[in-house]
Amino acid sequence: MLEDTSFAIHPGKEKQSGAVNYQDIGKLLDYRVEDNTFWFRCENGEVGIQFYTDSIIRIVMNQEGQPELVSSKAVVASPKIINVEVEESKEMLVIQTASVQLTITKGPFRLSIFDLQGSVIVAEGEHGMAYRENGEVIAFKQMHSNDHFYGFGEKSGHLDKRGEKLEMWNTDVYAPHNPETNALYESIPYFMTLRDGKAHGIFFDNTFRSCFDMKTSEEYYSFSAEGGQLDYYVMAGPSPKKVLEQYTYLTGKMPLPPKWSLGYHQSRYSYETEGEVRELARNFIEKDIPIDVIHLDIHYMNGYRVFTFDKERFPNPEKLITDLREMGIRVVPIVDPGVKKDAEYPIYQEGVREDNFCTYIEGDLYFGEVWPGISAFPDFTEERVRKWWGDKHEFYTSLGIEGIWNDMNEPAVFNETKTMDLEVMHRNDGKPTTHRELHNVYGLLMGKATYEGMKSNLQGKRPFLLTRAGYAGVQRYGSVWTGDNRSFWEHLQMSLPMVMNLGVSGVAFAGPDVGGFAHDTNAELLTRWTQVGAFTPFFRNHSAIGFRYQEPWQFGEKYEEIMKKYIQMRYQWMPQLYSLFYQASRNGLPVMRPLLMEYPDDAKTYNLNDQFMVGDNVILAPILVPSITDRAVYLPMGEWVEYSTGESYDGEKVHLIHAELDELPIFIRKGSAIMQGEWNSNQDKMTKTLSMKVYATTSDESYRFTFYDDDGETFAYEHGEFLRLDLEIITSADKVNVNVLNQTGSYLPTYNEINVEVIGLNEHQQVTINGESVNVIRIRK
Ligand code: MIG
């Protein structure tokens, strides 16, 4: 209570922070190389160094003895045997790979990594690796005056986290999401540093509560954890995109999601009855507003028991799901981890009998209160339990369900600490340890259980998973929404850097609750938010019980028309978006990106919070404030064309752009292209007419991109059933050439050709496609 008053800042309460009271690792005593691992014995601990590639280096410090190099929950790659050269002198040791040089000074042990041009990537100085008697471990790195920090998973506040101190502890935060609220639902202890146009990444693979401090000092930053080893990876870059490729090489890529999950999702806590859901679906069909998914929140269940339907509210779920499916709509139900303590409930019975729930070391079950009342929690840290839980999803798949929404998986519990007791002892696949250590991966492992279970139950169809909690690597299982935001303009603004930083953290498929979850939304906010949502990777309108309904038609025809236009636009852009999702599944690059990812040399992009890119050639500059129809837009190098007006804009300039309520400023880089489909109807979402919009320029440009398509819902693409076109656009004063460099895959789409539309062509320019004067690309059968 008192902490909410001025008492919180009474004199004498300041906390100590910074590099005080730590035990330094001390001098290097000796070193050896075994199995491609370097071991450094120091006065106060031992360090192991491994190479995952020439440019991904793992460093592990253990203050108690030889570091353990056991498997991680996040990392899917293994160390590689690479060529290294070692040179030793009296004071130091130099280890060189094909991409980086590590220098280690011996007294005290300090590690620095340089690129081959001799520029420092990371360096230790006065402070290096250290620990505290209480088990806390910490790494200090030198901070440069021009370092900018990105990533850190799901965080409120601005894009650039310099000057921030961020905590990682999966937390259910209903309110508030303020700039200072930094422990949210996801913990991704990873960041990317950008310095003078060059980037590198650090992934601190420690599941304990951890802290990243870019605030306390201007000379150094630090990352620390409450326990465990100091175990981290340095990714040498040197470009932001390379860093992301390296990070997702380590922690995995997003599987290609089903195409329907890229569509529009409508949700509410809750659509409470079958009747309400049917009426909702009918409305979308009648109004011709595109929709792919309706979410069922907790009211669908019988007394909030997972794997059940309430017989009165939803008497015939199978029929409902089949009927909706015919309308072109899928149903995604919520599944929470808490299993109601109820001796007559089969899931609870089985869980207890088979010993699947979390227990204390003494063997007693852990119980916590959540929606169903007193509940037990599956121990997802154990393979056997994950399998059990995953198999249970047959309940849903047998009804025709292909997607699951995991909520409350921090895990959230209604008590003071908001979560499970820290001393709960997880089984952890044969290495039992406490919830204190595994809290941050509970959601990730529930996601793993759910994704894998759905995948095997769906027998060849791609599952969709939406999860609230997660850890590094969560992208391997699902998409992430940013939890309980509010219907504030500030939260619309905040969602941009938040989703961009999630993208920088490997989570390519993410988005906020469009319109805002809690609080009453309003017509203008919902309209502007829907425009943004049409271009964020995950696009779901969701609102909370007790607040205003916010389906696109709730505020009258004028607003409905605008929202409909943008939701339809989402579908017109689907071929482009799907190609970008394909790319993300291959190289880890996010669909929605901060501008700095494409323009790392342009300092004006370093903290650009209110604009974002979709792919590498499209910039969105939405209106994010009420009653305003003009805004400043910064366009980086190049020439740009506004999508709707066709007007040209110079790069490296700030422009004042006008956008009425029905307008969303979208800029495409000249010399590049985008793929466009069309909106047919909810029952028929297949692209039949595909076009490529090429934005002409008279300057010498060349642009390459990949168009990708497949059946959108099965894994047949893994056996070659896809269509992939590697395309090239070459422009100069007298020409616009479009070339298909390569066509691969055996998928036969409904369209036979791609209509090429050149925008802004000059009279002296001639258009050719594969060298011929035509305006279509024929797809080879
Ligand atoms: O706090 O299931 O973030 O999306 O509607 C209540 C009810 C639990 C929290 C989720 C929200 C969901 C709600 N849940």
C-alpha cells in the first residue's frame, strides 16, 4: 500500500546498483582445449568457450567448478568443429576464427571479441564476469557512446532500450502496461546492439529471473541472473539481418503457419454461447467483412475445465465448427494450464493417477487458484507429461479445430506472487529443479506440448498456436499476442516498438489486441488501430468482459466501411505477406521490422517508434493520435511512392503527410515490387488473380525478392508442393526489366500467370519481362 504513495521515495531508501559487491572471476591460471571446447581455469571460477559457427560464440562461466554445457530449452543448434588459430603470449591469448578474433587477457581474465577489420564487437574492461555469494551471476561489457539496444522480447517503452533496466520474469500483468512495466508475459533474454551501422547480438541463456542494465552506467552495461551459470552467446553480425539469422540459427525458426492464421481474427472475452458465435459469423458474411478465425474464450468450457464444452452454452460444438468452416471461418479455443481439482473430472483424475502435475519435493501436489477454482498444473518440463497433454488435444482436433490459444501460461495464479510457489520441484526430464529456475520456460514448454500434440493429431495439417507466455525459441511453436493492453491511444503507439522488438527477438508472428483489450474503445481509436492491424503479423481484435463490444460494425456505418476496407486490404496483401512469412520461416527475418534493420547506417531510424516496415521495401506510417490528420514521416534513402495516391517522395527527408480517417500512409520503395491478390468472399479466399506492382524509377537499381505460395494448410510443401519464384527487377533511365531467375516447386495454383503492373513509368523506359515486351509472367506448369 505505502509503496503507492510518496512514502515510496522517502530519503534513505535508495538501492545500490552497478558494479559493486561482486566477486570478479580473477586471474587466468591455466587453459586447455578438449573436444573443440576451450576451458579456462581462473582464480574464482572456470570459463568454457565453444563455437557454434565462425561467428556464434558461446561463453559459459561457473564460479563453482567446470561449467556444464548441457542442453538448453532454447537452443536447437550444436557446436561445430571449426578451424581456429590460437596464439599465446605472456599476457594474453588470441583465438581466431574465419570471422572473429577473441582476445583474452590473463590477469584478470577479460574477454573481448573483434571483427576481422579490428573493430571491437564486445569487450570487457574494468569489470568482466563476476558473481555474488547468493548465487547471482553477472557479465559486464563496455558500452560505447553510440550503442543502441534492441530486442529483449516483449517490452513496453521505446524501440531503443539504451538507458533502460529490463527484467525477465514471465508475469501476468493485467494492468498497467506502462513504459516502466518491463516484466511482461514473455522473457526473451536476448538483445541486439547497433553501433555505427554494425550489429551484434547477445543471447543470455539463463532461465532464472534476469536483468539487463543499460542504465546504471554510461561506461558499461550488464546482464545478470539470480542463479545458474553465466551462459551466453555472442552473435557477430555484422548487419542486423545477419544477427537475426544467427540468433534464429541458434534458437530455431517459426514453422510456416497455416495461411488462414494470417487472416483476420475476431475475439472477445467471451462470445458466450453458440447462438452468439453464429450471429457473429453471420454478421461478417452478410457485411462481407473478411474473417478467418473466431476465438472462444473461457466461457465455452464447462466450469472452466479444459478439454470440455459447456453443454448448455455450446450444445453441439462439432456442428457449430462444421457450419462455421463452411462459411470460411475456423474456431480457436483458449486452453489454460490450470486443471480443476475435481475428483470426477477425467483430466484431473488422469493427471493425478499418472503423476503428471507439478509437486513439491516432498511429493504433495501444488495447487493454485485460477478460473476453475483450485487447480493443479501439468509439469510441462517432463517429456512424458508434454506428450500426455499434447495427445489430449485430440478432443479439439476431432471436432475440426486446428488452432489453440494458450493463456495464463506464465503460469499465472491468483495470489500475491501471481505465480506458482518457487520451491515447486519440476521433474525436468530427469534433472529435477525448482520453479525458481524454470518459471520462465513453463509457457514455452506448454507451447511445445500443445504444438507437437496438435501437429500429430492433425495428421498433415498445420496447427496454429497463439501463446501469451514464452522464452527464447517460442517462435518454434507459436505466435504471440502482447497480452492485456488497454484501449488507449498510448497503447496503440506502444504496440509498434513492442511488436518490432519481438520481431528483432526472433518472434516474427506477433501482434497486440487490436482496439485494446480492457477499457472502452471508441470509433476513431478502433479504426486507426484496425488500419495498423491490417499490417501487423498477427491481426486479432479482442476485448474484455465488461467493456464495450468492438466488432468492426459497433460504431456505425461510416467506421464500419473504413475498417472493412482495411481488413479487405489485408487479404489483397496476402500473397506479399505469405511470402514474407515464408521468408521468416527460412531465415528468421521478421515480417514487421524497425527501419534500422534495413537502414542500419541511418541514425534517424535508430529510435523511430511510430513507423515500421513490412518486409524490406514497404514503410507504414499510421496515424496514432486522435483528431489528427497530418503527421511527419521520415523516409530513408531511395525514392518512395505512396501506395494509394501514387505520389512520389524523396528519401532522406521528413515529409508532412495528410491522412484522413480512411487513409493509411504506405510507402513503397521505387525500384522494388509487391505482390497483390484480391478479396473474393469469406467462403472463397483463394487467390485467382495475382498481380505484381512494380514501382518504376529511372535510377539504376536492382532488387531481388521471392514470391512463395502453396496450399496454405498442409505440410505437402515439405515434399516440394509449393511455388517459389525468385524475382529480379532492374531499372535504369531507359528500362524496367522484370526477370524470373528461378521457378521451383510442383504446386499448381489457381492462377496461371502474374499480371505485371508498372507504376510511374517514364516515357523513355521500356518494360520487358524475361526479355520480352509482355505484361504477364506465365507460371510454368
Ligand atoms: O485475465 O481468458 O490475456 O486475452 O481474454 C483473464 C480471459 C484471463 C487473459 C488474457 C485475455 C483473456 C482473459 N485472460
